[in-house]
Amino acid sequence: MILGVVGLLIALSQSPAPTPAVEDPLVGLWATEVTFGPALRGELSLIRDGSSWRATLANAETTFPRDGDAVRFTFPGNFGGFRGALGKGERAITGFWLQPSGMTQDPNDPGGSGQPFASPLVLKRIARSVWRGTVEPLEERFTLYLKIFRDPSGSLLAAFRNPDQGSTGGATQFRVTREGESVEFRAGSDPAREIRHTATFVASPDRIRIHWPDVGRTLDLTRATPAQTAAFFPRAPGAPPYRYAKPPATGDGWSTAPARDAGMDEAVLARLVQRLADADPSIRRPALIHSLLVARRGKLVLEEYFFGFDRERRHDIRSAGKTFGSVLLGAAMMRGAKVGPETPVYGLLAGAGPFANPDPRKERITVAHLMTHTSGLACDDNDDASPGNEMTMQSQKGQPDWWKYTLDLPQAHDPGARYAYCSANSNLVGAVLEAATGAPLPELFERTVARPLDFGRYYWNLMPTGDGYLGGGAFLRPRDLLKVGQAYLDGGVWRGRRIVDASWVVRSTKPYVQISPATTGLDRERFPEFYGEGEDAWAWHLNRLRSGERTYREYEASGNGGQLLMVIPELELVVVFTAGNYGQGGIWGRFRDTIVPQEIIPAIGR
């Protein structure tokens, strides 16, 4: 018997070990990055020769006639242009580089990189009749990540992620099946509404080839490089534990300080940042926070970036840009422009008439109605059938002047009677400002806001006509957006420069409209699909934040995806988030409702 057992043990010891299961070759992180342009960048030279000018940039060249001090041209092929003026003494030509519209388009929100942009540009004289400056256009790139992994049951799942525009393929997670080279990604439980993408897996070298509708082309995803892997996660895998550090002073106007000097607990802030850094972006409803900045008592005390973003990378602020309409109106009024919240819109813009759909109620629409989304025009961004819906307005080709398009809309309700979120109304504030000041919108913004606030380079959205768009957008540095909130917290002043009157800060952030089922006309079942109950001021959103046993008043500029500028006056606190949760208000709303009251305000010493 003993010999039999020994023999069995010897036989088992000589048997080959079980072969480990081979993992599916799809599992892992895949990535691709496509750069579309723009084609023109680098040194722009202008040479004046008698009665004409010659402009050269890269391999583009054009000539155009002199027109006093005005300098305007477009390179052939619509590759870009310039709009500016020769200054006194002819030392510089100051204006804007005009970047043509891009090739990518965000499916969740119109605008973004699909619109043209204006960015400030100064050309300095380097020789007699020669001026030169550097064109730095907004990069048009599209990065797509694909993580394929197994759930606890062993099934293959996939998550597509795009940090710039939130292009996820229509769902945050997909089921994955493969037969040979054919790969299918499916999402949804209802077969009639199932979302499906088909791809091809090609081995040696490994790649996944898939047609991606948001860029209108077929993409080849390959195994992610270490650099790409680092940018897929909030922070690079294997990074050491986060340690709080005072933000650096960069010469942009911000005074920085350790959080403890501003009465905040650095350990509490560090725990928050570490939690954000540890987040898994492939879960079904991830919080994709790109930046978090905190200023207290006038000092920048926290500045952290995630997913490959940094302080110099300009971020699309989406509808947070609507609030600039209120800021610009206050700035224009302070400088003596004959305009205000009570100004009748159609009277001021009568020169753009005659208007379609005449209605006597239109004469009662004021600028305040535009800023509170209560104009009564047939314009509702939450209703695809509304003629004033932002996507409808921007996709139609019959009227390139979106101001005129809006003024021509039918009147659906009495002014002030109904709340309907309407980007076209906010954009029309731009027409009012231009008519009242005589300045193009980007020029007005540069002169009254960007320059006094020490902004770095930024990119302002344009309409097809070349006029500035005020319905949302603009790409700028998060540190610069934070300055707007700090200036308002300080009564309209930034570093001794007054942006708006202190009285305007108070007036423009008071509640003027209730957002409720009654004011929107929605029943209580449908209302939460589009809104939360609350109040709006003049292009500022108002909230009450509950933290512990206290409630704090807050006003904010907010945009799709989690672009938030929050001001909490009682705590001398300003917070900025930028993020990529486009079309996911239930997620990015928690930045304000949960992170700030539960993790940032508790860091303030009592």
C-alpha cells in the first residue's frame, strides 16, 4: 500500500503542470490620436508696400489693399485670417487671429471645436514696414482610448474614453464579443435601441480598427504607450502618494499661498486630491475631473490637474461662457454704454429688421429676459422640435447670422412668463453688446475682461459670420476662469483694476427667476429630466450648499461636462472645476452638491 502511494506521488510529480488560461488578446488599454490641424501656425509676417499689404505664414501668402489703419485679410482656401488695426506710432498691429472651424464635432453639445475661433494676436514692428507675430492656433486633436477588461463574472467589457469632447460611442460601457477578427461592442438591454459598434482585430502588430462617427473616419487603435496610459488615468499608474504643495506663482497675476495660511486644512484637501487621483475611469459612471482649483481669501491655494491636462492647456468651458454676457454688460455699463438689463432688445437691434414672425410681444423682450432664459421666444435647448434649439440653429444653413435667426423666431410665450434654457437667447446678448458699444465681441472681451484680468492666450467661439458667439464656449486656462470669480468676490476688482461696479456684482447675482415645474411648464415627472429646482440671476446660477449644520449661498457659471466657476461669498471661497462628463449632469452636478460641501468646505477651519 505504501509503495502504491509513493508511486502515485512520483507519477503526479512527473506530470506536466496545468497550462494557464490564455487571456483574450483584446484585453488591455488601446489608444489612438488623430491631429487634424489647423494647417497654419508659426510666424506671421506683414509687409506694407505702398498702397498694399502682403501677408505670409508657413506656405500661405496673400496680398490685400491698405484701408487706413485697419488690417484685415484671409488666406486663400479659408486657412485662417487676421482682423486688427495698426496702432499709434506704428509699433504694433493688434488684433485677432481667425482660426477656421474644425473637423471634429462633439455629439453631446454644439460648438466646441466645431466652430471657428478668434484668439488675440499682436504683431510687432521688426523693421521699416515689416511686422511679425506668432500664430498659436487651438490644436484640433482627437484622442480615443479603449479599455477592454473582464467583469467579476469573466465577461468582456469595454469603455471608450475621449478626454477632449466626451466621445464615448453612446454608452459608458459595452459588452464585447469576438469571432475571429470581427469584434462587436454592444450596449443597452432593449434590442430595438441597442447601441452597436463593429471593429476588426488585426494581429501582428496588434490593432483594433473601428469606424468612429464623431470624426467621420476609421481609426486604428494600438496598444497604449506609457505616455498614453498615463493620460488615460487621472494620475499615472504607480505614481507616489499625493502630497499637498502650494501652487506656483507664474506671473499671471495670482498670489499663491499654502492652504494653511488661508485657514484651510491641507490634509483634508490632500485626501480629496488622492481620491480623485485613484478614480477608475472605466467604471460605468466615472467622474472625469480634469482640473480642480481653489482660492481662499484672495490666494490660490490648490491647483491640481488630471488626465494629462495642465495649467497651460486651454479648456472648453462650454455654457459657463454664457456668464461672460453678464460680466461684459456690467463692464460696458460702467464705461458709459447706453445699455442695461431693462433695454428693449428689438428696439436696440431694429437695424437688423425686418423680422419674421412679427408679434407685439417681441417689443417687450429685454436684455434681462435674455439673461434669465425667459424671453418667450420659441427657443428651448431641451426640446429637439424647438426651432430655436441650439443644435437646430447651428446646423441649419439658411441663415448664417445666428443673431438674425434668433430675432426671427416665433414668440411662444409672453416675456417673463416661462423659463426655457436657450443658448440662442444668451448669444443674442452679444448682438446687444456689439450694437451698444460698437465693438466686436472678442475685442470688447479683450479690452474689458481679458486684459485687465491678465488672461493668457484664449480662443473665443465665432459664428459663421465671423461675429463672436456668446451662447457658450471659449477655450481658456482654468486659472484665468478662476480670476473672474475672485474679481466678483472682491466687489468687481482684480489687483486694483475695476472690471465691473460693485453694485453690478450685487445686482447681477440676485435671484430673478424661479426654475420649477410651474415656470418651465413641465410636469413633475419630466421636470427632473432637464432641470433641478432653483433660481437664476442675470446669467449666473444660484444655489444653496449644505455643509454640516450650515447652509451657504453660492452663485456660479456652469457648463456641460462639469465646467464650474463657483463663488461662495460668506467663506471667501472661489472654486473651479473643468471636466469631461459631457451630457452627464447627474455626475458633474455632484461636484457642486457633494465635493464642495463635503470635502472642500470642511477643510476650512471653524
